[in-house]
Amino acid sequence: MFYRPAFRLVPDGLRINFMRGRFLGLAFSAFLSTASVILFFYPGLNLGIDFRGGIVMDVALPHPVPQPQIVGVLDAAHLARAEVQTFGKGSEVLVRLPAQADEAKTQHDADAARDALLTKFPGTKILRTDAVGSSVSHQLFMNGLLALGISLLMILAYIWFRFELEFAIAGVVTLLLDVTKAIGFLAITRIPFDLVMVAAILTIIGYSTNDKVVVYDRIRENLRKYKKMPLRELIDLSINETLNRTLGTSATVFLAAMPLALFGGDTLSGFAIVMLFGIFIGTMSSIFIAAPILLLLGEKRLRREIVTA
């Protein structure tokens, strides 16, 4: 006797004709990805210190200080392009300074900012100082792009090895669309794009891949089980059969990431917010993007191979 959970997100026997709206889904996804590419170039990403270079100082002041006063202190130290952001009641401050062509000068600016704040506001504590030169930031940016490219190629090879070529192409194209939407989300929200965001996007790729493999496994099983069923009906059947697992897994990960988005602080909250968006996009793309692309690529070849096998 099999255990059946008392609560199911999707009732047994549900049959939704997802492929009926495949063209609408693909068109809407293409529109969002195109808009995201445009946003990537204008206004562009809000590059964090890892990729833009510069200095970030997390400062705890002994008492709340108005932001203009802090800016004036840094101006007096010949740090005219300093950006100051206050938190809470104004006693915790984030100071950003641009990178200099000379990395020694970048470090000099960091020391000057620290000395100016400690002198003007006795009792100040420098909680964190990150300094990245322009040459290092460029190398980190290129390495981040390389990591994303390699991950997509490895996923293409993995899905191709495990399934047929049509599955691999559909999966990687869908992942590319997911990544572009995540980039567009970062451009709109102005969340700093740094190495943490690269890790978030790689995590989204991994989650989205796993989600699609679950659906692909059921499609492959049903291809062997229902050898005369049209591929369109078979894909709809497979999605409906895995819908409980897809939505259940997504809901679990979504709820796990939610506290980080709400209470995770500057670094973790940005990561979690992008993850929440990626979970939603990855789940939707498994149903409305990856499956329709697979249908378009394999409607004749996959069905013919199974029938003649």
C-alpha cells in the first residue's frame, strides 16, 4: 500500500492542455528576454565593487549622523566622488569610493576615508573594508562570464548524454532565456551585480536544470509507454503527472529563501531576491518554454524513433 499525502497542490487526474498556449508562452518569453537584453545595455547593470572596482566601507558611527555631514567630511579629505548610504537610524553607514587607475591610489583613498571618519567621529568602528582595483575587477567580470558560459556548455553535454539531442537543445535554449530574464530583473531592481549575483545565477541554472530533467524523465518514460500517442498529448500528460512535484519543490525552495530575502542583510537579501525570481521563472519555463521547444524540435523525429524502435 502506497502512502499518499493528505494535501496535494494539484488534484489527482488533473489534465491541463498546456501545449494549447505554447505559441503565446514562447512569444511572451521571447519578448521578456529581448527586453532584458535591451536593459542590459541601457540602463545596464548596477555593477558592484567586484566588477566596477573601488572601495566599500561598512561603518558603525557612535551616534546617528546626517548623510550630508558625512559627505562633507569625505569631501574635506579630497574624496569628492564618495557615495554614502545610511541604514536604520543613521548610525550605520555604507561608504563607496570609485576605483583609481593606480591600485596604490585606491588603497590610499580607503585609508584617507577611514582616518577622516575616525577623526571626525571618535568611537567610530570600521566593520568592513573591501578594496578592488580596476584591473582586478575587469578580470573578475570576465571570469564571471566565463563561469556562466562553461556551466551552460556542461549542462548541454549532460542533457545530451542523458537524453536525445532535441532535449539538450530545448533545455539549454530555455536556460539562456531564464538567464536573460534574471539579468533584466537585476537591471530593473538595481541590485548590485557582483560575484554573489554570479553565484545566484549559477544556482538558478542548477535549479532550473533539475526541474526540467524531472519533466524530461517523465516524457521519455511516456514515449516508451505510449508509443502511438501524439507527442503533443504525451507532453501535456507528462507535465500534468509531474506538476505536483514541480510545484511542491518550487514552493519548498521559495519558502526557504524567503527569510533570507526579508532578513538577510545587504549581501544575502540580494542573493535571495534574485533566487526567488529565478525559482519562479525556472518553474514557469519548465512548463511553458522547455516543453513547447521540445515539441517543435522533436514532433516528427522523437515520435518516429519510438514507433519504429
